[in-house]
Amino acid sequence: MASVARRLGVAPSTLRTWDRRYGLGPSRHTDGRHRRYGTSDIGRLELMQRALLSGASTAEAARYALEQIPRSGSPQPEEPEEPPEPGTADDGHEVRSRLARRLSTAALAMDVHAVQRMLADTVAELGVLPAWTGVLEPVLSALRARWRGASAGAEVEYLLAECVYAALIRATPVLDEPRNTRPVLLGCVPEERDTMPMYALAASLAGRRIGAQLFGVPLPADVLAVAVRRSAPAAVVLWAHRHGMADTRLFARVSRGRQRSRLFACGPGWDPSGLPDKVEHLPDLQGAADRIEHVLVGVHH
């Protein structure tokens, strides 16, 4: 143990604590009663150290190390939740919590490959919108709140955000024959910074074989109006997250011309009571995907 402690630059008592609490101890047995650290054991400890240096808590770092190099019978870091009985309503919550913890620890360790792998697994297991609302957005929000106003640590949020953008784009199939003849134009109100939900909505619609034209970068009002006029979309969906950013007059700008489109205000930034009569409010992404599909191709949910 002493040689491993010197190699890692920690006290032997720290290694004993990590072994007792998290199961990150030696796994090889000698002829006597002593245990020896093997290559995998040291690899887990080095991963844990890397995560700690990146800002993870001890429990997060231990969980990350065990996920990357699993060992049979390893205790879980700190007070694991009791698994729910199969078939209960908590099954989905437990799955989302597990995926969120794994994604968070990989991001805190700045392990881009693990983050990319976790994102792909999460989208494949849950589907795009459940993955976004139940795992990706909560983890991003938690990391954003953790370092609000600080420069150190913000790099974790930026790393995860870039990976989430890429994962949502990868989850958006290219449609050879969409079910809608005219596209759905997805955009954000000018100066909106929270644009990622529109990527999630575009991926969900593509999964339903509904073609969308996404403007992930918020367009100035006059540019957005030209884009709508030239695209002649069947529907226009404008996303607003922050209150005070959404100007209802924007719908009058984009609805001019002979080609009429269904108009939707999506997101918590809109005040439903202040919307024009012909604009329908979509408060959440799942409801938005269902409603757009129903309007365009007549599917009921």
C-alpha cells in the first residue's frame, strides 16, 4: 500500500478510507492474508484522482472510476438508493437518476469519450425527448448552477453542452421521404441563448418522420421573416425560455405573405394570455412534438 500511496501522492490512510467506503482497494490476494493492488486497481485510483482534480466530489470520483473499470462486488459510493420493486412507478425515475449520475461524473472528470458514450446510451435507452427532459437538461442545469458566476469549473458545463449538441444532431435522422410535404420551421426568438431544446425537438420530429428546418442560432426578426417567407413552412415554432425575451409582435412579422403557416409559441418564456388569437402555445417539448404531428399528419396521442 505504501508504494501505491507514494505513486499517487496520497497518504496510506486515504487509500484505506477509499477502500472501506467505495471498494477501491486491492483485489489480488497473496499466499497469506494480505491483499495486493493489481493493474486494474491502480487504474481505478488514477481515474479517481483525475476526477477529483477536475472538481468532482469524492463520491462522484469513486463512482466514475468504478464505472470506467468495473469490478465484481464493488460497493457503491455513499448511501446508494434502494432499487424499486420491478413494475413500480419509480422504475423510470431510478433509471433516469442512474443515467444522470453517470453522465455527471463523466463530465466532471472531463472524460469526453465517456460523456459521448453516456449520451448515446441515454438517448438509445430512453428516446430523445425523455432523455432530454429527464437526464440531459437536468444535468446541464445542475452544472450551470454549480458554478454560476465563477470561471473555474465552467469548462465542465461547456464540454457537456458541446457533447449534447453533437448527440442531438446524431440522433436526428436525415429523411428521404418525410411525411409532411412542407417543413416545420423551428427557431428561437432573437437573443435567446437557450437554443438546445429546439435541437431535441427537431430530433424527435425526425424520429416521427416529420421534416423540420432548424435555425439553431437565433435570427434577427427581419432575417427570420425572410426565412419563413422563402421556406413556406407548414408550421412555425418559435422557442422562448426566458421571460421578457419573447415579443408577440414577432408572429405578425413572420406571418405576412400569401403562404399561411400554423404558428406555435413554444417554451416557458411565452405568456399564453398575451399571444395573438392564431398562435397556439406549446408549454413543453413532448406536447409540442405530439401537437405538431397531429396538426401536420393527423396522428392522435
